Amino acid sequence: MSSPVIRVVDVNKSFSLNKQKSLKERAVNLGRERKHRDSFTALRNVSFDVEAATTLGLIGHNGSGKSTLLKMIGGILTPDTGYVERRGRLAALLEVGAGFHGDLTGRENVFLNASILGLTRKQTEYYFDDIVAFADIGDRFIDTQVKFYSSGMYVRLAFAVAVHVDPEILLVDEVLAVGDEPFQRKCMERIKQFQREGRTIVLVTHGLDTVRQLCDRAILLDHGDMVVDGSSLEAVRTFREKYTEEPVHDDDYGGRQATITDVTVTNGAGNPADRFQPGDTLGVEFDVVPGEGPTIDDWAVGIALEDHLDNVVYGTNTHLQGVTLPPLSDKRRVRFRFPDLPMLEGQYYVTVAVHDTGGGITYHRLDRRSNFRVFSDGSEVGVLYLSTKIDVT
Amino acid sequence: MTERLTEERVDAEGGEARSAGAGNGSTPGAAGDVGPVVARRGGPLLSAHGAEAIAAMPMQRVNAPQPLFRGFGTALREVFAYRELLGQLTRKELKVKYKDSVLGFLWTLVRPLLQLLVYSVAIGIFLGSGRVIPQFGIYLFTGLVAWTLFTDILGGCTGAVVGNAGLVKKVYFPRELLPLSVVGAAVVNFALQLVVLIGAYVVTGNWPHLGDLLLVPLAMLVIVVFATALGLILAASNVYLRDVQYLVEVGLLLWFWMTPIVYDWTKVRTTLVVNNGLTGLFQLYLANPMADVVLAFQRALWPGGHTAKGAAFFYDGNLYGRLGIILVVCVGLLYVAQRLFARSAGNFAQEL
């Protein structure tokens, strides 16, 4: 019964890197042509099937070939060898407002863009009020040329058209992150509705959390090779393993009245570690070394845990915690312990600082000096680990 | 088939939505309330997108490589399936061109009218053709109308794919639509200029001879087919070599003077055949499709040709036969052009 909706068979694609568009350039470079003809392999032997009603995420770092692959499924690029098959109608949201023309009014653009995305005029007329309402730009603006729109209105209108398409296959390339927060929620809701309706979605994104939340399956690409084809958890995990950013080592600042050295992430037993599970004990320890000047009486040590998007997940300092510190006359070892780590899978970074208790003077601060990873088993999504009890009566 | 199903479904849904809207009396989908939208659409679409429905659809190869000399029919069908988009793109071409200008569409007429004025004065009065050829203004205009249609299509097509790079790189649709929308817009402009021509008849009180009016649609068809064929080739080659657009400009200038628009064809005959006996060269001159088209327009739409004085400048050869042959050749050319275009269309997105 289960039959693929998209079938990608042994697809290869490379791009030639020298682009010479005019006769002059070609003539000038005639002799050197051969030497300059570098090519760049965007995809190498990629094959997979996508079953109906699957949401597939394509992940990988920049230049890994995921957008190229998406464009091939969409028929915008042709593979060098191999082929792509698919069934049903397809709509590709590769760029918000790709077909928008600034000189046309909002209304005209809705009709033009909708027909580019494959809606008939009749369907567009039927959806028109919904599209305008979804974009939330107000009736007064719909007959204004879109070049006078604020950028937010422009994008919202474009996206509103896009989410009203009615395809069996939807290709989405990194366009979910537009508009303000309520609008993003609306978009996410819409994608989930598409899923409920049993449509097949192929999604390219850098947002690994989005992949974890939305996708049943994910493919990890690395320089054109398919590295992982499996559950989104597996692909995201491998991606994090492979391309963990090294913590930034040279980003430190402060007056150096005191210096932090030897930042170590440890486990419950006090041994260096960088992998944790929710509920484990996390330790962070480092030395604070006084500088040349007079002994510092007024000092405090702060710590912040940040996620991969620089959001501070947790932060505190000794002053706020009511810990009284002895004068900094000698080297001190500071140990933070966080029992029952309440975080789900992800990559986290540690920032530490030593400063005065008022927080006005920074002696030394190390941004994202160290990092650790949390692995959870996939039975939960989100950021927070809660010890869930379920009771059904 | 798919499209039909979809439309029916929308109809069914529409009925449901309207009755629901009437029931609670609220504006459907007011700002922020995704809820009702979801609830309303969830039901009917669910079944239509179920696995069974999709499994019933045929598996199709994306951008299946077509043999060079087959696939013209497929392309035609595809363009037909996308006819609504073609209409929208044509409308865009027309709307965008003179948007924000006070005179708007009238500007379309300014260029041919100015050409008409310049040539009437320079050639009609200074060079004296106006004293020889009766109703010289209309004589010029009939030729210019045909020529403008030809250059609008050719010039527009050349930039059609490159100018819409944003679309080509991001959305799939038959790429032929881009040049074809230019053709559509040019035909609309052509129709507008014919209205001016009719105005000129009203003013002068001289109406063309009815007998040859059938030449107009035939000649127009030749222009459209011929220019579209060339336009497809130029649009595709301009993607790979941007010099094409400049070559077209220069080429059109040369071509203009190779076509009997501002001078009459008898001068060419006199020079080539009577004075120098170069009949072959004269035949080559007449083999230019645009020469035949312009001669046909003059014969059909220039009332002066049917006066005793104008008869000499009136091409009396078998234009129906000539245009018929040219049309057949042009259809063949269109076929080849489309195949060449389709061949290269797969790589447009990466070349732009």
C-alpha cells in the first residue's frame, strides 16, 4: 500500500565555477579556459524515497547541497545524472514573495503569486479574504502598491499566499522564520495543519529544533553526500556531533584585575565531561587568579548557560545567590554544581565572568568558553526536562 | 484531471463555508483567529490528500529528458495547463510597463506615432516620397504597426528569462511562459495601435479595400509565429551569452531597413532587377518574412494602394501563397525553437 510520493534516484549534480557571460570575457579567457574550469560537486549519489504524508527535513551546513536537492525535487534544477520522480501537485516555497512585483498592488500580487504557486483564479478568489486576513495587513492596504508596504507587511502577504496553496507536496526552504512572533506561530500552525491533512512536506532548515518538532524523518547532507537518512533525532544528533562549533576561545574581555583560567565542565563525580542526560549533575569549575594590583575585596563570580542560538538558558552569580566570598588574595577554585539537569537534547555553551558585586566592573569575562551536549531519548521535545507522570482515569 | 477534481472540491467547500459564515454572522478569518480557518478546511481536504488519493496519481519523472525532436506536444499541453499563469504574467507585463505614469497606456502609442511623424517629415516631405506615394502617412503606419509588433516580441523575449531571474530560480513553471507572456502583451499593444489606424481612416475618410482584409490575420499570424520562434531561441541564448541582447538591438536596426516600411518595394525592384538584372537577389529580399508581412499589411490596410496613383506601389504578387508558405516554414521553425529552448531550460536556474 505504502507508495513513495517522491523518489530520488542516484542524483548527481555539479556546478561549473567559472561563469563567463559575455563574448569579451570568453575571448579574453579563451586560452585559459581549461585551467579555470573548476567544478563543484553539489550532490553525489543521492537516493531516497519519501512516503506519502511524511515530513522530511533536509539538514546540513551551508553549501551541503540541501537547497540544490530541494530545487531538483521542485524541478527548478535538473540533475546531471539520475532522476527525480514524484506524483501529485507540488508547491515550492523557496523564497517568500519570489513572484511579487513592487509596482503591482497587493491584490494584483496575490493573484499573480497564487497562480505562480499553482492556484487557479477561482481558487484564489475563494481564498482571497482568508489570505488578506491571514496576512493581517488591513483592507486599506490591499489596493496599494506593495512597494509602499512595510517589509513586515510585504512578507506576511507573500507568506499568506504561500500557505493557501493546495498541493500534495510542499517544499519549504527556510521561509518559516518571517514576521513577528504571533505571525510565526500562525505559520507553524499552518504547517502542522498541512501535516494533519496528510500532505507530504520537504523542509530545508537550519533550525534543528524545527526539524525535531516537525519532521518524521531527516536527511543529513555533508558536501553533497547523504550522511544520515533516518529519524529526525538521529540526523540532528549526528549533525551536532559532526559540526559542533568549537567554543570561542579568544573572546574575552574585562579589566584583568582578576583572571579566569582552566574552565572545565564536569560530571557528578567531578571528572571532565561533555555529554549529559537530563537529570544528570552538571558541574562547571574554574580558577580565579588575582591580578597584579591590590587585593580585591569586592568580587563575585557569574555563570551563564546559553543554547546554540545564544539564548541564555540560565544565569546567576555568587552575589545573587548570597554567597559571601573571601578577599581575592590568592588563586581560588570556583565550582558550580547543577544537580538534576533540567534540559532536553541540545548543544549548550558556558560563559563565565568575575566582576564586582554591583556588576558594573567586569574583571574578566570569557564568552562561550566551554560547551556540553545533552542527549535525551526522543520521547520528549522542547527545551525543558520535566519528570512527567501521566495518569489516565 | 487533477485540476478538475480540485475545482469541484473548492466548490463543495465554498458552499459549506458560506453556510457556516451565515450561521455565526462573524467575519471569516478575522485577524489572528486561525482556529475557524483550520476547523473549516480540515475536514474536506483531509480525505482528498489521503494516501489513497495520492497513490492513485501517476508517478512522473521531474524534468524528464525529452528526445530533441519529440516533446513539442508535451510542452504545448503543459503551457495549456498553465494558461492561467500565462494570463497573469501577460497582465503583469502590461500593467507594470507604464505603472505610475499619468498617460499610462497611451505611451504605447507615443513611440509609433513619433516614428510616424519623423518618417513622414524626413522621408515624406524632405525626400519627396510623400508627393509620389498617396496617403503616405497611412502607408508608413501600416508598415510600422507590423514592425512594432515584431520588435516588441523579439526585444521583449530576449530579456524575458534573464529579466525574471528571481522567478526562474525559485519557482517551477514551464519556462516558455516567460517569452509567451511577452508575446501576449505585444499583441495587446498591436490591437491598440490598430485602433489608432481606424481613427486615421475616420479622419481621412478613406477606408481600405475590403477584398484583401483577410491578409491581416494571416500576416499577423506569421509575425507572431516567426517572432515567437526567434524569441524563444534568443531568450534561451541570452541566458548563456548576454551579448545577445545587444546583438538583437543592432540586428533589428539592420532588419528594419531591409524591410519596405519607409520606402516602397518598387525602388528595390528597380535597382536590383531593372538596372542590374539581379533577380535572384531580389527574390532573396522578398524571402525576408517581414518584407512579405509588411507588403501584406500595406496591401490590406493602405487605401492609397487602390488609387490610380498608388497602384504602382502596391504589391500585386500572390501574397496569400507566399505568406502561407512562410507560415508553414515558421511553424517548423517554432517547433525547432521550442525544442532548443526546452533543451536549455533545465539549466536556466543555475546559469542565471
